[in-house]
Amino acid sequence: MTPVLAAHEPDPQIAEVLRNVEVKADWRVPPVADPLVRDDIAPLRGRSLPIRLYQGPRDDCVIVFFHGGGFVKGDLDSHDAQARMLCEVTGRPVVSVQYRLAPEHRFPSAYDDAVEVARWVHEHAGTLFDGAAARIAVAGSSAGANLALGAALALASSPSAPVAQLLVCPFASGDPTLPSRPEFAEGFGLTSRAVEWFIEAYVSDPAQRQDPRFAPVLSENLGVLPPTVLFSAGLDPLRDDARVLSERLRASGVHVLASEAPTLPHGYFKYAGLSEAANDAVVRMNTSFRDLLDDRCADVACSERELK
């Protein structure tokens, strides 16, 4: 039987990790040799981005995945395990993206990369994964969820519009006045001070914090977004980013499956191998997204046949 935890008490299996966060902050999983995984390059306008391709058994949709790291850190290796699990559980091929990082590349560099690479994957899906349908979904964690959301908004009225999106512990507003910022300012892994440091490294002008490309929750066009799976953490300075985003998506008519893990901290995806609670949340997250993709891809394929 799962013990009942007091308010703001983290899952005990993760508590030890949080107590040693300075030592264990960067949980890098070395890539495992796998004939179904390969590195490649996405040639965009004036630049090229490293990508990692994970071959899944299904070919009805390609998932474009953006890693977290506050727009400042993270790469294909640091989020390899997350991309692998996303591929394995959903059965869909995944393209993990190494977008440009701040402070060398400030806003809107990462946003521009996300939009362009998502469009490029849609246009080349059948070549990247032999015979895959020209259909994409987007997914991301933390800052990566921000980029997935931004790409979905930008591409919503185009042929490259994603059919679904998975947002995990999303950075959606950048609003430091939300209650969860002071409530979980420190002691739960990601600190509110770190959130502000990441933002300052990414934006070059405070006015950019009101730009919907940086804070997608401020967009007036949220209703164009596809059905969404949104998983968040209860012990997270960004908890209320997810809550506000969920409310505004629903108010805009977007179908949202939202789940908040009350005993877990930000970025619990990486603790799946250490905590039963984190593992359960990650499994539910990925299976929920798989089920959504099953429904969405079937609906879209049916509509495409009717148009022929």
C-alpha cells in the first residue's frame, strides 16, 4: 500500500537524490549501441542541427522530441533514455533534436529551430523512416515542452500541423508571480532562482518575456492546438505553469488529458529508474500519449481517405 505523504513531502525514493542534487544533478545516460537508433543531421536554413532517430514499429506518425535543460543545457545523450522510452511505449519513430542553446544563441533561436525542424521532419518523414506517413506529433519536457508547444502553434494552420502533443513539466509562462514559484523556491531540485537564471540566459530583453514565442500560454490562438497530454509535478516551481496552461487550453476548446503527480519534483522523468512513483507516472504519461496517437492517427487517416 502506498504511504500517505504530508503536503510538500517528496516521494521518499527521490528524497535521497534531491539531498545530493549537486552531485547527481546531471543524470546522463550513455547511448546504447542499437541498430534501430542512429544519429543524423537536419539541414535547415543557414545551419544544421544534430538529431537522433529512433525506429519504432509503427509508421503512421513521427514524434519530434525536444529535450529539457532551461534552454541552456541538455543534448541528445542527456535525454536519450526519455526518447527511447517514448519510442518503445508509443511504438512510433522519434526524432530527438539538439537545438541551439543559450547564452550563445538567445531567444528566439531555440524557438526558430523547433519550428523549422518540426516542419523539416514532416516533409522528410518517409525518407527518415522508410515509408513513414507524412504526419508528426511533438513532445518535450520542461524547456523542451515550451519548444514543442511553440512549434505546434506556429505550424497549426499548415500541412505540417502536429496531430497531438505531449508536454511534461512545461515551462509555459515564465511568470515569477505564480504561487508555485515561492512555494517551491528551493529544496525540491529545480529552484526558482535557477528558473530565473535560465530565463536571463535565454532572453536578451525583459520585454521578450511577454512574447508568446517565449511564453506560449500568452498566445491568443491556443484553440488551434491539437489534443494534448500534459503531465506535471506537484513539487515544482513550474507547477502553476502547467495548471494555467491546462486551464487556458481547455477554455480555448482544446482536448487536454492532464495529470499532476503530487509527490514528485520537476523533471521526474529522469527518476523513473529510482522511484516507483516516478516510474508509474512516466508509464502513464507515455501510454496516454500512445492511446491519443492511436486515436488521432486513425481519425486523420480516415479524413485523408475521404478527401481522395
